[in-house]
Amino acid sequence: MNRRLFIQQASLFTLTLGTAKILSACTSSSSSDAANNIKEINFGVLSTESQVNQKPIWEPFAAAMSKEIGIPIKPFYVTQYAAVIEAMRFGKVQVAWLGGKSYIQAVKIANAEAFAQVIDEDGTKGYYSHLIINKDNAIAAEAKAEGGDKYVVKNAAKLTFAFNDPNSTSGFLVPSYYIFTKNNIDPKKAFKRLIFAGNHEACALAVANNKVDIATVSNEGLDRLEKTNPQARKKIEIIWKSPVIPSDPIAYRQDLPADIKKKFQNFFYNYKDQKLLELFKIAGFAPAEDKIWNTIRELEIAKEIEETQSQANLSEQDKKQKLAQLSQQLKEIQSK
């Protein structure tokens, strides 16, 4: 999504001595004592475009957050989706603006807990994945007329294609499930050439610059491109729109002191700076709980069920056992 920012050094998410002391304070002292020992909080954001385009938005947002929380808040810039999850896992990042798929992974391994959700400009709490093509591409008219998803399924062997990142909801999970898994297609084998561009901006520019025929992108990524590179946006045609995806969660580590959690809640629930909200292309934030993103969990499990059914190297007994486990996981999620 258009708030996901990262720095390149993988070493930045190694657990440092200072971070270890912070986590120790959070778990072994009272809430107020722990809060007093926290001198700085890193706020992780998943990148959909270059850091230079994002800094003018994130630096004032972090400054406002710092004032409300009473602790310096620093944006944590990294270059891969997995990096902010690992940073959160090892305590280098304490709070993050995540995507649905990355949040589900952060819950599993990084002690993450959602407390807020993005409200889009139109008042909804969802967004979309798209397939896009360059308007001047010779296949554009046919792809649009046939339906982008159907065209890709039919002509994959002739096409070059770009996903965003394996941990992206709109840039990988959703299009992968609805376009490929449901049609029993392995995208890693289907295309003439397949790349993972890394973020939404990179996917859009790959299409705009004719580096690939078709790519995935979120509607928010295209909205941001309209602001940052309108000439590139003019070259892009949408040829497929996904079902609605739950909008982004804001999550903190569960071991943050309760009083700091409350301050983060108050900041996000009451944030009204229209200038920055307009730059983010959102209306604000709403209270949220973990189960909102069960739709993403269901998609992942359904995709895994279909992949298991098609695995030729599994014995029938092993396949039956794995499918039973996945079906049980799906039932547990759906019953919540």
C-alpha cells in the first residue's frame, strides 16, 4: 500500500542490546516504569514506492505522533515486506502500518496486534487489486475486451508479468488466488518471464516503461502515482479489478506498555490533519480488531487447499491428512 516504507540494511532489524533492554523493561516492570525506559519507538511502514516520495508525508506524521505519544517516533524505512515483520519480531519496530497479508504473518511470528484500520476517502474500509497494462501495448485492446484475468490465463506463455512482493496482499495474494489458483495455474511456470518488482510503484513503472506486459498494483498505488508521476499514470490501463480487500491495519507489539498502547489508540482514532490525510489518500482511522482480517486468512488457506489438491508428489494418505488440517483451520476461522 502507499504507506509501506523501508530501509535497505537487513542488519537494522537485528535485535540490539538497547532494544533488548526495552523489551525487558516492558515485560518485567510496571507499565509506567517500562514507558519511562522507552526512549524511542520505531514505526514500520510497508513501501509501495521510493523513500524520497514518501518522506514528505511520513516525517510530519511521525512528528505529530511523537507529540501525542510523548516519545520520539521514527519512521523505519526498509526495502522488503519481510523486513518490517522481522524488525517487529525482534523488537526493532514496535508499531507498524501493515498490509493484510503482512499483518497475518506478523501476528504469527512478531507478537502483533491490530488496533486501528484505515478509512478510505469514500468512507469505506477496503481497497482493490488491479491488473494493469500500457495503453500503447499492442495487446492492450484485446486484453481489455476479453477481460484482463481471462486474457492472462489464456495467454500467459506469451506474456511478461510482474507481481509486487510475495508478502503483498493486493500485489500478490489476491491476484494469485483469484486469477491463478482458481484456474489451476502455477504463475511461476506459466509466463514467458515473471518478476517480483518489490513494490506498487515499481510494478506500475515497469508497465508504464514497457518493461513488462502486465503487472499487479493496488488502486491506492495508482492514486499515489497520479501525484508523483502523472505522465506514467497516463500510460496505464486497468484491465482487472479484484473483490474488495479489507483496508490496512495499524498494529503494535502486544508487549508494549498499556499506557503507550492507549496513547497510540487516541492518536489514530482522533487524527484529523486533513492536509496529510489527503496526501495519504484516506479519510482517517477507525478502531479495529484482529478478526477483520480473517478474510485474508481464508484466502491463504483456500489457496493452500487448492495447491495441496494438485500436488502430485504427495501420497493420497498425506494429502488427505493435510487437507483435513487445512479444512479444520478454515472452519475455526469462519466460526470466530
